[in-house]
Amino acid sequence: MIDFANYLSPGRKGHLVGIGGVSMSSLAEVLVGMGIQVTGSDVNESGNVLALRDKGIPIAIGHRAENVAEDVDFVVRTAAAHDDNPEIISARERGIPVFERTEAWGAISRDYSNALCISGTHGKTTTTSMCTHILMAADRDPTVMIGGTLPLLKAGHRVGRGNTIVMEACEYYNSFLSFHPTVAVILNIEADHLDFFKDLRDVEHSFRLFAERVPEHGTVVANADDKNTMETLTGIDRKLITFGLGPNADVYAENIRFIGATSSFDIMYHGQLFTDVTLNVPGIHNVKNALAATAASICLGIRPNQVKYGLAGFNGAGRRFEFKGKFNGADVYDDYAHHPGELKVLLDTVETLNYQRTVLIFQPHTYSRTAALFEDFVKQLGRPDVLLLAEIFAAREQNTIGISSADLAGKVDGALFYPDFEQLEEALRHIARPGDIVLTVGAGDVYRVGEDLVGKEF
């Protein structure tokens, strides 16, 4: 098997299929920073495509065989580019090696003495972002790959010159099994991506393999409060540091105090005060994320004050309870939650913020997830005061199941289903009022609804 590491040298030329994606655009910049010439293609123009072009990277719109130049040494493809893609076909016919995106990131991670990889069903982007803030406060000059936008970076990535890389590590299609973590964080484990995994046990098996990729001198950081995580790691022969809300964990919180959308607490390590923290994002789940980031930082030898100031500067990542503005006197927020567990955490947090009503606009993500977790979705979607449902965002799937958001609406009292955004926005104009929090929620393009409303406010 050809190793992508063989191509990580200045002067090589690579072509990236689907270069506009979050992870792929980050990869392009990292490769260019290593002296590699990069070209790319994507199906649409986007902000990422324009930003890469501004950096001198040639990008074609549309996938065609001729986009793969004669002198290309390798091709990297996004997960959405399948074997029938004309650029993939052309590369293979000409003997040009084709690598998965995760293979490329995995090879890059081997070049760093500290490779911090954040995994888990929920909380990866936020925790990776928190770790980035801490590493920047500690002057570690990290390379970063996040599955979302971090205001500190004005992007979802950063090319650093230090010896540390921090990466969001997704389990879907076992992507994280291409990584080489020296510190592997597992935030939580639940049944998800059931279009790939058979069941929860299959998910746990993959997380166990991920943890076992840590070398003997490395560390696994795990959520002591998550039963599935701790059972998955039973008997593992790696150094293990746990985090949690109580003293059963190595890193835990004491004296937690919530004031509006902020929290303050003491972080304890092996029973001793490590540092005190003020966190400017709401919810107990973010306290847990901060504890995970602190435990990872301890593994990297980062000092208490650097953790304290790094976390104090964190104000959230893009699409993670992101304030968009006001409409009709209501506060409009957007969130990426697309799993029942994430919806629960989001709604638990909102309930502490003393709004008069919660208006939820939810766009389910993929037919398979909606069907597999249908009853769990119904339970959480029954909680807000007003529920508006957009049609399921297909993403990578075809609707072979025959399921619709209308099926969810039929199970939740008072729920309203709108097959297109125009109708949904029109309804919201009459529903939103002062004292409301309006939440656009989902991993698809539902954020456009909130942005359109806020943009039309005058």
C-alpha cells in the first residue's frame, strides 16, 4: 500500500477533488505551507474556494478528467467524491495514486511530536476550538484542523510552525483510524452514523481501535461520566486520564456557578486546584468540554494560567450556539445539533437562559439518521414551545426509506412542517416576538433561514 507520507516533500504536485470542503480547504493550505503545489476542483463556488484562489491555488468548478494535469503526483479526494468521479477515473487510468482525505491528514499528523486528536459523538468542534485557544495562549504555534469556523482563526484551520497539531477526529467511515494521535480524547460515545456502523457496539469497537492508535508514551483522555466511553476503554494498556464533573475523575470541576450565558468554576487535578476558569459560553456541556480540553492540555505540559486565559478568550465556534442577531425583538441563534443527544444538550442549555418562549426550527440531517433515531428525535422535539420543521437535508443520501420531516411533525403536538424555506421564513415573521429565542438547528443549510431573517430586520 502506498503511503501518503512519501509525497509530503517540497516540489510535489497534488490535486484535491472537493477542495472547497472545510477539511479539504484546510488540507490544501497545509500542503501549500509544506511547499507542495496544489490544484483543486469543486462542484460549486464557495467562500473557501474564493479564499484559496486568493492564495494562488488554481481551482476548477465542475469535475472533469482534464482537471488532473499531466504532471500531478497524487490526488486526494473528499468523502463525497466516489469511484465514478471523472477525475478519480482519470487519475487511476494514468497510474496516479488516489488518497482519501483522512489518509492525508493522518500522514501529516505523523510529522508532529504532539498530535492531539479530539473524538466523540458530540462536542468535537467546540473542544478542538477550546484546545486551539489554549495552545495559542501557550505560544505553541499549533497547526489546527477544525470541522467549523473559529473566530480566533477566522477559519477552520491554521498552519503553524510548532511541534503540535490539534485535529478534530471524526468516526464516520472510520476516518479517525487514519490518524496518529499522541493524545487521543474521547468525549462521549453514542449510536450515530448508523448508515455505516451496524449498532452501538460497532461504534464502540471503532473508538477502541482509535484509542489503541496512541503509542506507549502517549495518553488517552476519556469522559469518566460517560458509561459507553469507560466500558469501551476497559483494560486498555495505555496511560489514561479522565475528566468529569465529580471527583471520581482525574480532572474535575468544583464550585460551578452559572450567571446568564457564562460560568465560572475551579478545575481540580488529582484533588488539587489546577486553575479557576470563567467560561463565556453557556451550558454544563461546555463545562465538560473545558474539562476535556484542560485534561488534554495537562498531557501536553501546558501551565495552569495558560489554560485559564486560553479558555477565558473562547467565545464559541461557528454554528455552535452562534448568535446571529435579532428579528421582531427575538434573539436568533444557530446551532449545528443534528443528533437527539445534541438536541437535548442544546435545549437543556436554553432552558437556563430565561427566555419566554423557545422557537425551534429544525432540519433533520440524512434520512438514515432520522429513521434510526426517530423516537429519540420525537422526544426532544416535543420540548420547545414552538416547533417548525424543514424537510430532511439529504447530504450524501437518496431517500430510499421514504421518510420525511412531515412524519416527525405528525408525532409532535403543534409541530408545523414547511417543505421549503420561503414558507418557513414567512411563518416565522408572524411567530417571532420579543422575549423569544429563535433557534435554527441542523447540520444542513437551515442557518440560511436565520441569516435571511436577521438580514431583513430594519
